[in-house]
Amino acid sequence: MSVSVARTVDLRRESVDDALDRVERSLRVALDRKTLVVKRRSVGAGTDRGTWVRIERRGVDRIGVQGWNGAECAESLTGVNKPAWFASTAWRDTDDNAMWRADETALLPGKPVGPSVLAKDPNLPEAWWASLNSSLNALAGHRTNRIATPDTETITQNLVTESIGRAFPDSFDTTVREWVPAHADLNWANVTGPEFCLFDWEDWGMAPRGLDAASLWGNSLAVPALADRVHMERRDDFASRDGKLMTLFVCSKILGPYADPEDPRLTPARAMADQAIDELHTG
């Protein structure tokens, strides 16, 4: 039986008071409305017990069989710098065919580095890059039954092949060989600075090697020196065959049918895509 598609909602344009009230009752916590951060599909706020609560609305059709308890499942990961998870609550909005979920975690050690796509170099300290590398390496060393859901869409071989094929019709093998755990939403709004911490684990799971590296790189392309630094730090991922495929996967979102002609990432994304395709043909 098919699941009806939920109404598209932008929480920045609708009242979230009922959801906030319900979370307070369920988690027995008081949310500090002065700290409220509202995004398109999520809301966050500090609490009276020195923690943070993130609330997300997601259509039932966008929740796979594994559920969406990513933050809770990520608590088992070791060696990854992330906020500790404490509790959660979830409910279904039957009138709107949507699900809501709230996760209470430790406070972040700093502010997010910036918006998801950066326009200027954040000048991060060396310790930040070292922590990024150690965390991503530790994450890739784990195993999980979860499958990553970048942009809330389950990543599969078919998704990789179709996404790359739509943007790059060249004929080459897109078969993924190595699957490892990935955060699957690695952008500059989901990491803190100057102390590194990776948060928002709702979509993590197994993914082709290099997805996280390519995602952070793609969100850095408007700042060439920053993109080069990401590429250098994660050079082993980018040098791998799957890393090249993930580079094309990320580039397909920048260069695909919904490309913004004003996006400063278009030219460097095209150049890197051409290079990756040449290397896949010759490798």
C-alpha cells in the first residue's frame, strides 16, 4: 500500500508553538524561546537543564523502513566528535500525514561554522582539520545496518547511477565498490568552529566511500582555497574510485537540471567533474 505524500511545509513560515509545547510536555523540559533557531524543516532551542533540543518534521513518505532515529543510533559511535544524545520523543500528525521527532542532546561546543555553503574562508585552526579527519576516519571504521539518506533520499546503487547519468551522459561504470558509514549531510551548517563537532545525525548510514568528503568539498567551492583544503585533507577518499563517483554525485546536484545560473560553484564543479570522468575512463 502506497503512502500519501505529506503537505510541503516551511517551518520558517508556519507556527511551531504546538510542537514546542508538546516537546516540553513529553521531555519534561522548558525550551528557551530566546535561543530558538528555525529552519525549513527543523527547529532547535536550548533548555532549562543546559541541553539542546532539535525538532524535525518529515513526511511519512520520506521515512524509510529503518526509521529516522539517527541521532539516537549515532550514540553508539566511538571516536567521532559529536554531541552526546540523551532522550527523544516522536509523534505522527495524522491530519497532515507527517511525523515529528525531537532529540535532546548536549550543547554544542561552539556555533556552526556558517551556512551550508560558505562564501568566505572561516580560517579554521589546524586542530579543527585534525579532528575532522580523525572523526571521519573513525566513522568509516564502524559498521551499521542503517543506509544513509542524503537529502532524505535513501542512497542506493540505482540512485548513484541515475543521478550521475542525468548530469553526465558519458558512458562509464558507476558501480560502487566500497560502502562505509557516512554522516550524509556534511556541510558547514552542521559543524562547529573553532572546535570541531559534527551534529545533526538524522540521515547517517552506509554510503559509498567519499560521500562526506565530496559533500563538504561541494559546499566549499565558492571559496577555492577552502575547497582545495578539503580536497587535500580527504585526498585518500577523493583518490579512490568511489570517491570520484561521489564527486560526480555531488556535482550532479550543482550542475543538474535545477542548477542556479548564478551559483559561483558551477565553473569549479564542471572542471572537477570533467577531471573525475577522465580518470574513471582511464582508471
